[in-house]
Amino acid sequence: MKNKISQQAPLNPEDSLEQTKGCRHTNPDICGSNGLNQVCSFSRGDGICKKPPRSWAKIFEKLKKDRSNG
């Protein structure tokens, strides 16, 4: 899965609370949005996931804090 990245990977410039660059789901195969046109990173040309995991807000804030402290 070319667009799959670890949830704990450093933030990309395109990452926000609403989207991620690449798929940060732990198991994309069972994601309800997997393959959805214009939603899933695997079906979008830009590789953006418009429906990150529910846990993403907490993970995003942690990664943002880690980046500031690094």
C-alpha cells in the first residue's frame, strides 16, 4: 500500500485536523472509506485522506507538540 504511513510518522505540511497526507489508519483494509473517490488517499491523485481515523485529533496534537519540542 503505497500511501500507507505510520500514525506516529512526523507531520507533513498537508496534515491538519481534517486530513492527512497518506493513509494513517492502522488497518486500511477495514476502513469504511477505503477506495472512496475524493475521500481516500488510495484513490486520490494527491494522496490526501479526507477522513482520517477518529483518533487522529489526539495523534495530530501530540505530533504537533513533539515537533515544537524537537
